[in-house]
Amino acid sequence: MTLHVIGLGLGRTGTFSLKTVLEQLGFGPCHHMERIAKDRATQVPLWNKVLDKTTGFEQVYRGMASAVDWPTAAFSEELLQAYPNAKFILTHRDAQSWAESFGSTIYTLLAARKDTPPDVQAWLDMVVKIIEKSGFSMGLDAQGLAERFNAHNQRVKALIPKDQLLVYQVKEGWQPLCDFLDVPVPSTDFPRTNNREEFWELIKGAT
């Protein structure tokens, strides 16, 4: 199996909702950071190898038809080269609201990683490397986060050919996504998941 759809939007831009709908539309299984959190012993060493060599995608994505969220979003250039025929989706939102959401969830979790059990800390240390590769160092203020968020989105839009890229907000619902993927629009409501409270529940369940 190869990746057919690749999401390059950063975490906290509706990536868990996108994972859910891609699987509903037949583009699953979909790789998401949740997969790493639930299988740290296997996934963390594999992703550390990818970080060291920027190769090994066939291992981390084995059995996957799509991928979204971090770590995927940190490898836009490498993934375009590895999967030149894939369709790419850039999920986004208002930069300031993203910075507030990221700061109160992922950033907060990473800042406290030294207080977590060793296997969880190893995972979070890998996540720090991933967000650094995306342009985010630890300790940025909200303005710095927002600026780097915008910079990431601009890089993706400049890199991916326009006919292969959907710039998308999950609040737009089914229609633009289904048009881009050339699939029928489901009759069910568009799922929206992983608000800040759900984020911490996911972390609690995974760790």
C-alpha cells in the first residue's frame, strides 16, 4: 500500500477530524500522531531513524493509505519526492487562535516532558525534534508561534503543485474535500473532534 493522501497541516488545525473523514471516505488507515502515542515501542525508534536520515517512510507508513498531523507535516519536501502522485491537503486556521490552542496543548505537554515516565519522555523528545524541524523551537511566545505557523503554510503552498494541493479548513465540511478527492459527499454530518479537552483525554488514554 502507498500513501494516496498526505496532510501537511500542523497539529491543532483539525488533523484528527481529517483523519476520521479520510478513513470514512475510503482513504484509510490514516497515520496520525495518535498511532505513535499508542505504539511508542515500535513507532518512536522508526521515526527517530526517519529524522536522522529522512528515509524510511515505507516503514513508518506501512499499511497506511493516508497520513496527517505531525510527524508527517514536518516532511513536506521529502514526502513530495517520495510520493509525487499523492494528493496533499493543507489544513489551516487563524494563526493567533492556532498559537493559543497549540500553546495550551502540545506545547504545554512538551514543556513538562521531563516529568513523564521514560517511555513517554522518549516519545515527547522525538516530538520536540519534529516540531523543531517544522520551524518551532521550545519557548516561543504566542507571536513567535503564529509567525512560524504562517511561514510553514507559505512553504507548503510554494512547494506543492497547485493541482495537487487543497488548502482547507475543516469548518468547510465535506464539499471541498470530496471534490478534491473525487468521491461522493456522504449524507452524514461532518465529524469534528479533538478540541482541547479531547486532546488531554487522548493523551491520558495513550499514556
